[in-house]
Amino acid sequence: MTHAPQTSRTAPRWLIYAGLWLLLTCIFGSQLYFAGYVTPWTRAFASEAIYWLAWWILVPLVFWWCRTVKDLSWSVRAPALALGSLIGLFLVPFLSQALQNVEYQLLPCAGCEPPLVPMSAESFRQAIRVAAVDLPIYAGFVLAWHAAIFYREARDRQIQAIELESLLHLAQLDALRSQLNPHFLFNSLHSMAELVHTDAKLAERLIVRLGELLRQALQGSTRHEVTLAEELDFIRGYVDIEQMRLGERLRVSWDIEPAVLEARVPSLVLQPLVENAIQHGIAAASAGGTLVIGARREGGFVRLEVHDDGPGLSRAEGERPQGIGLANTRARLERLYGARQSFEVQAADGFTVRLRLPFSIA
């Protein structure tokens, strides 16, 4: 299993090498033939095939030399790369002549007439004299290697930047989410402290229910998203605590569309909205009020709504206190979904908060 990925990566690369070799052979072989330097075309093709095969054998050596001098300063690297041009000046002519001689010896054994002449001292000297044409080819391979390395390093830096941005994003979400548990806990303990001396049994029941709720919150503390069904299960526990405290003053209505129960939503996204509605809307009214929690699908989005029929905006202060809960929720949604979400507050006929999130199944 460990070798399969390596094979899948290497095979296409060698296929590209073979395709480039065939392309260069056809181009330069055709150039020799149509210019009238070498005829027939098969001989021109065979000549260029041998030449480019020699280069393809030596290209790994060129790349190895580039890797060897890569970490040197350019004042040292440039002369070292120039020294590597000896590969083109001497090794390519020698190897191409050697391959040509092998071809000359093998083709008659297969019953074919060799299209090329065998290697000789004179032909090798002639190859050395015209070897200057190999310098641009050597330079082309060196530039191609550096271009590939610079591209890979730029891509790696981009990936690293994305990963760092993602880690920062998660750290911000963790910081925002970590503020919710103490905020919720302190408010709950404050409510229980008021009942300890007036109704000890009720306070005891609240403490037990709070313990269950905190256990449930801690079990999902590492997840930034949960299903809506899980979120509603937690909210029911929180509402139970508040109903024990407020009694008949708190009436709750659930308007949940079954089709959205498996949708993914941010964990603890509803708790600060419900808490805000109860603390600043229903508990502030002497007669209490009704809390409506709704969820439905709207195309590719999920709409979550928390409404209370309390006093709405405070006429004395001009606005309802929102504290850390709603501000925290708004910031989390912006970091999780960006422009794909919306956070709306309506203060007519009570107080309503509407969230619009992208619909996705867990």
C-alpha cells in the first residue's frame, strides 16, 4: 500500500518525458529532412532520436547538479552551473555517438540496414566541434529545473499561508466559543443563588439539571459544528432550567421543520439567543411571556429564529441590552460562513433574532 501512491505519481511523469522526447525528435528530425541535410526521413528521425535519448539519459545528472548547488549563494552557484555545461560539451556528444554505434551493431542482427554510420574518432571530433549547440539546451534544462523549484516553493508558501490562516481562524473560533460556557455558567449560577434561600429543593433540582447540561456541553466542546437536532437537545435542557426558575411565566413554543434536523449549525449558536430572550425579554416582564424557537429550510439555507413577546426595545435606554452573547454569535457566524450568512434583529412586537446559514448535511 505504501508503494502504490509513488507509482501513480511516477508513471505520468515518465509518460510526459517520453512524449517530450518523441515531440522533439519529430520536430528536429523533420527540420533536418525538409532542409535537405539528412535523407530519408527515417534516417533523420533516427539521428535525432539518438541525440535526444542521450540528453534524456543525462538530464537527471543535470538536475542532480542543480540540486547540489541550490543552497549556495548566486556568486558561487552561477559559476558552478556554468561548469555543469561540460555535460553538454562532452558527455552528450560521447553518449550519442556511443548509442549510435550500438544501434549500428544491433540493427543488422535484426535484419535491418542501419540508417547511421558507426562511431569513429573523426565523427566524435566533429560532434565535439559542434557541441556549442548543446549549451542552449543545457541552459534550457537548468532554467526549467529552477522554474519548477520556484513554482513548487511558491505553491508550498501559499499552502502554508492558507494553513496558518486556517489555524488562526480556528483559534479565533475557539476563543469566541470558550467565552460562551463561562458566560452561560455564571448566569445560571446567579439564578440558582437567588433560589437557595427561598426554594432549596428547586435550587437542588436546578443544580442537578445544570450538571447534566454542562456534561453535554463539554462532550461537544471540540466541535465547532453540530447537527441542529443536537443543538436543540441542548437548548431544551437550558429551557428546562429556566422554566424551573420562572415557572408559568415562561411559555415555550417549538416551530421546527423536521427536514432541517440533520443540518449542520455552529455549536451553542442558539443558547445566547435564547438566553437573551429570556433574561431581557420574558423575565423582565411581570407577566412573563412566550418564547418561540423556529427552524426551517429556505432553498440552500437554514433559517433559525428566536422570538419573545417581551417589551422589545427598552424605551428608557433606546435598545435592549445584548451583552457578549449576541455579539459573540455574530462574530462566530462571520468567521465561519463569511458573506454566506446573515444576522438580523427585529424589535417590533417583541424581540426577534433571525439567522440564515448555508444548508449542509452532517
